[in-house]
Amino acid sequence: MTTLEEALREAAEAVDTALDSLVPLTNGENGRLYEAMRYSLFAGGKRLRPFLVLSGADLFDVPRAWSVNTAAAIEMVHTYSLVHDDLPAMDDDDLRRGKPTCHVAFDEATAILVGDSLLTLAFEAVTAPSGHPDAGVRAALACALARAAGADGMAGGQAIDLAAETRELGLDEIVRLQQLKTGALFGFSCEAGAILAREDGAARVALRDYAARIGLAFQIADDLLDHEGSEADLGKAVGKDAAAGKATFVGLLGAEEARRRAGALADDAIAALGRFDDRAEPLRAVARYIVERRH
Amino acid sequence: MTTLEEALREAAEAVDTALDSLVPLTNGENGRLYEAMRYSLFAGGKRLRPFLVLSGADLFDVPRAWSVNTAAAIEMVHTYSLVHDDLPAMDDDDLRRGKPTCHVAFDEATAILVGDSLLTLAFEAVTAPSGHPDAGVRAALACALARAAGADGMAGGQAIDLAAETRELGLDEIVRLQQLKTGALFGFSCEAGAILAREDGAARVALRDYAARIGLAFQIADDLLDHEGSEADLGKAVGKDAAAGKATFVGLLGAEEARRRAGALADDAIAALGRFDDRAEPLRAVARYIVERRH
């Protein structure tokens, strides 16, 4: 039986191969832009969202050749969001995964264009005829990805998060914020398998429920790591949200209750997968991993 | 017979109605983001690219209901590019169409998110099932739009343009730069009609040729306006590229030769439409307008 670690590594290799081909090294006039895109894409991310796409697609035996472009696309959207969030005008972070952030390693203008280009390329990746053979699936993937990433999804969540620096949020507000900021993209990652398989019924709803729970669990675990972790483990500044006066799950609930809730959410996420057979084991295992990870 | 002015106004009204519905006023938590998106979208643009989409679609009698979302999408992508290009880290412009730029009227973080959100929403607009009834057309629109806007199109052109500030470009290089920076989006705007009509043969090639010529003519006319125009006419700072030591068509060719070339390109663009009947009159008229406009 494949361990989660092996499954994560195998998915990361598949998505890295796709990313390497979608964002090639080039000697062209825009070579520096591509170099900066690759710098941020290949900065040691865990490829968790691509893993969710591929594992969700595996539930329905969708061929890997049809799902890998979507997995690469979600990683491009995730990376774009990190590059823009790190900008001086946003969170102003110099360090990400232990390396200088894109605008530090290159420059601010390049970092803006890296984000813009990765976001744009994600839509090319899901709609290119070389991906899924059904154009209806390709259009549906692009539409769902846009909804998850846009002003009523991730970008909207980031806007609310920035506004939150000027006032303290309550628990309901922080849950809602995280649903947009990180939950929406988790949702797309998990539902993509159903879209790729043209499953629009209960199976898709189950994946949506699973995604909502692991998305929130992921965020609580992040707050716990930020609270407990060391900068060396995380490769980024820690305690920053709390220091900035931003409400966090740990600040609102205390570490013990936050840990209990994250665990309960992982249980609920696994319960949401009850209708699936053994092919859902990687999704079950990753729900545990999300709340137990150390970085 | 409808004059070009009337046709431009009619197209602008159609696309503004679509934009108003795609980017509504909202009281939600992300209301300020939507407000800023609308601020930049409704800042008095000429809606030239939407006009090209709608006029191209009219060549094939594509129903307006199927083409207007694509027209709105191209305007969102164009607006996103202006908002990001105006940022302090990019061209650092305070004024656009006579009004404070987005990051001045709001703030820099909001302007970054406005651009990100408009770009994302453009892909939702072209792929939403409420648009064209053929999902294959929707996927093809998204794929072509992504290619035109991304690292091998508009965003790549902007990256090369920023790098050009450190060395002087020759005429061939500046043509190539403008093909990416402004030409690619003109190309999509003109080809969209053929995509919407599922025309993939000579008609599409003719539109592509037309687009390449008006795109370059547009840029030369822009340089001429920048050279001759007043800040009051243009609503933005003038003479800036030349002052920054950037090569311009006027600087390389002289104003007279630049004007002659722009006119010749408009003639060539009109010649490229030879296969089309009277339904191409708006496209023929706008080719003239592009080189004769005063703002």
C-alpha cells in the first residue's frame, strides 16, 4: 500500500513535469519573466492543491493526462496569490519557504507581472485542447476556477483580510474570511475531479463538503503553526498576524480548543467521503496530514 | 446609415450594461473591492476593443447576446492592464483619462486586487454558460484570451517594455514589443468574432491581419498624440516616454514619417477586409478613426 508521503511525492512529480513544460526556460526577450515565474513555482511548495485535484480525479478513474493540467493550473493560481500577497503594498514579506520572495529576488514590477502571467496561464492550461477532450469540461473548469479565484473568492478574501487590519474580527467573520481567502481554492481543487469526470450530483457535493472542512482545518493548523512554530521550520516570519493585531483562530479560541476543532474538522471531512471506496484513501489520509503537519 | 460615432456609442452602451451586471454595486464585505473595480472600469474608456469584438461578431451575424460577454471580458482585461501598469512599481502614473489612477483613488493593495479580480472575472465572463451556447466556443475564447493576455502576449510585452527602460530599442524591437503589449489584445478582440461564429478559415486569418495592422497603427498614433497632444486633451501625462529615454515611433521615424506609416497601416487593414461585405463597414471606419483620433 502506498503511503501518503509516497502519494504526495508522486503527485508532486507529475505536476512539476507539467509545470516545467507549461512554464519553460526560454532565451526569448521575456526570458527573465519566465525565469521569475519558475523561481516562484519551483520554490519547494508541498503541491497540496494539485494532490487534491489528482486524488479527486482518481476517485472517478479520470486519466492522469486529463487531470494533470488542472492540477498544474491550481498550483499556478496558488503561486500567483502568494507572489502578489507578499508584495510590499500587501503583506510585505521578504521570505517565503525559506527563500527571498519574488519581488526581493527580482523586483516589484516583475513580481506583479509574474502573478498576472501565472494567473493567466492557469486559464490557458485548463482550456487548452491538449487537456481534457471534452470542451464542455474545459469551459466548466475555467468558469469554476475563475469563481474560486476572483472577487467573490480568493481575491475578495484577500481584500477583506487587508481591511481587517484596521479592526478586530470575530470568530464568524474570520471563518467567512478564510472560506474566501483559502477555502474557495481548496473547494475548486477538490471539486475539479468531479468536473473532470462530468459528475454533477451527490459525489460533487460530497467533495465540496470535504473541501470546506479541510480548508478550514488547514487554516486553523496554519494559525497553530504560526503560534507554536519556529521561523526555521516554516521558512517564513512567524507570529506576524498576532503581532499585527489580526484576529487568529488561536487568539480567539486558545491553542487547545483550536487544535480540537482542527481535529474534529478532519474527522468531518473524512466522514463526508463515506460514499467513496478505497480510491478515496489518499483524500482521507491527507485530511489527517493537514492538521498534523509541522510546516 | 449609422455613423462610426453612433456605432461606437451603441457598442459602448451594450458593453457598459454587461459590465454593470458583471461587476455590480454591492454592500458585501468585499464592497470596496467592487467599488474600485467599477471606478476603473467606468472611467471613460472609449470601449474600442469591445467595439472590435462586437463588430467582428456582426460580420457573421452572431447574436449580440452571445458576443457581449466577450466584449465585456476584453474591456476587463484591458482595464486590469491599465490599473497594474499605473502602479508605482510599474509606470507610476497618477492620472488616467483625467482622473486619479486606481491606486491613488483607493490604495496600492486594492489596485493590485482590482487588476487580479478583473482579469479573473474576464475568464468567468467568457466561460459562463449564460454566454455562448456552445461550450467549445467558450473554451476556445478563454484559451485565446489567455494566450493574448499572458507571458507570450500582453504581460510579456509589459515585461519587455520595463526592461527597455535600461537600453534603447531599435525599430524592429519596438514593433515586436508593441505586437505583444498592445497588438495581442487587439488580435484577440478582432478574432473573437470568428471564434464566436466557429469560423476557423480564411475569414479568421483576414481578421488577424486586420488586427495586426490596426494594432500597430494605434500605437504609432498614440506616440504621435504623446508627441503633439496636450495633457488636457489626453487626460494623462504627455511626453513621458520620450523624457524617460524610451524609444518611440516618433523618435525613431520623425513625426511626418510616423504619420505616413500609420495611415498606410490603416489602408492595409482595410484591404485585409476585402472578402467581407457591408457588414465590415464599422471595422473599416474604425481603422481610419484609430489614426485620426485626437485622444
